[in-house]
Amino acid sequence: MPFFEEVGERVSRLGSAAARGAKNMNETVRLKGKISEEKSRINSMFQQIGKIYYENGGGSDPQADELTAGIDRSKEIITACAEQLRKLRGRACCPSCGGEVKDTMPFCGLCGSPMAANTATNPAQPGKNGINCPQCGVFMVPDKVFCTKCGKKLQPEKEPEGEKAENSMPETI
């Protein structure tokens, strides 16, 4: 009987994981729909502002001010929904450059700035496309400029020796 209990527990865990995944997918779709709805609302308000501005010959108008406030509210909703989406995807926004970074990384891989209280590491992965940080050895994908563990600036790939020799030949005058 222990065998069947173990199988039952595994099936139950898999079902729970699938349910969590479906819930995250549903929340992602809901948030993306809300963002799209708010962007449409903003575009509609911009059109109304333009019409009012045109019909009144420019200047300040209470209706335009109300629509401007509506646009500001919609932009706040979009920002909040985008932040929730980032959290669902396990991402954070770099406070320095605004780049999207895994929420477990201690440093931004784009600008090297420290991320607030992130302490995860990414072990070396030989054979995969990328490089290992020369300072701490953590594996980095090729597009990163700074190590996400120690913050060291990563060096660009060195030129092959044949090309380097051609480029370093002195010019004749």
C-alpha cells in the first residue's frame, strides 16, 4: 500500500503545481487585458482633449483638465499592473536603468547597479552559450555587461589573434 500512497502524493503535487500555473496564467491574461483597456482609454481621452482644444481655439479648459487627470489615473493603473506582471514572472525593475532583471539577482546585468536585497547566485554552466564571470565564476548569458552576482564589468570577447594582428599593424606615413 505505501507504493500507491506515494503515487497518490506525487499526483496530488503535480495537480497542485498545474493549478498554480493555471492561476498565474489567468492572472497574467487578466493584467494584460487591464493594461490594454487602460491604454485604449488613454487614447480615447487624448482624442477628446484634441477635439476640445481644437474647438476652443487652444488654451486651458476644465474639460481638458478633467481628461488629463483621467489619463494620469490610467497611467498609474498601467504602472501598477505592469509591476504585478513583473512579480508574476519573477522579475524586478532596476532602480538605476529601469531594465528588467530576475528578482533574485543581486546586481543588474545591464548597468551593474545593486538590486535591493537580492542574494541569489547562478552557478557556472559549462557548455552553454555564455561566459563565466572572471571574478566570481558565475555563468552569464552573452548579452550581459555586468555580472549579476558580484557586479564586475564583463569584458567583451577578445578578437582572434589573426584579426588582432591585422588591426594592430602600424600605418605607414
